Amino acid sequence: MTEDTGARRGGAPASRGRTTVADVVVEKIAGMAARDVPGVHALGGGFARSMGTMRERMPGAGSGKSVARGVSVEVGELQAAIDLEIVVDYGVSITDVAGEVRESVISAVERMADREVVEVNITVSDVKLPDEEDEERQRIQ
């Protein structure tokens, strides 16, 4: 007959240490969850996006666009507060998109980082018009 090693050693593994989740982890989770919502064109304001695009084109500048651009968080041991700056596509309901972003971010952070999300503040800093993409790319080049 064998004994349960967890019970023999005095408790579950979760009670034998602490797990710390860095702010950047929650930023990336929130950024990915927000980007996945239909109607979200980009994260971050116009200037931050332009600088990020220029930085991405520089050799050795990293692995592409930053998923945490436009995301700022405060993470505690049990809770997190998240601020997002987004650009929405023209024609979508901003209120609906913001609600879906909020739900997506809360769900992802609570599931993956095991932190209660106490607030998700969203700033819509721009609307992406159908003909703007070409103009923005030409300006950067």
C-alpha cells in the first residue's frame, strides 16, 4: 500500500511557496485579449504607434510589435487594475467594443494570472478611417 506523498509531506504544493506575476505578464495578457476583439484596430495612441512602427523596422529591434503598447497595469498579490488606450475601426459601436474589450481582458487576466481585475479603464484615442492606413505608412517611410 502506498501513501499520498503530498499528504505525507504536509500539504498541497500551492501552500509551499509564493508565485509572483510580473506587471509585464499582465500587460501582455491584457494586450492580446484586447487585440482579439473585433473592432479594435490597434492599441496605443497615434504617436506611440508611429514610434513603435519605426522601432520595429530597425535591425535588431526585437521581435515585432509590442503587445503591451497602450497597456498599463498595477498588479498586486491578489488584484490588478488595467488601463488601455485603443483605436477602433470606423463604423463600430465604441460602447459595444469597449464592453467586449473589458470582458475579454477581465476573463483572460483572471484565468491566466489568477488576479481579480478590479477595473479596466479604456480610452479610445482614435478612429481608424478606411483610407488612413496608406497615409500613415507613407508618413513613416
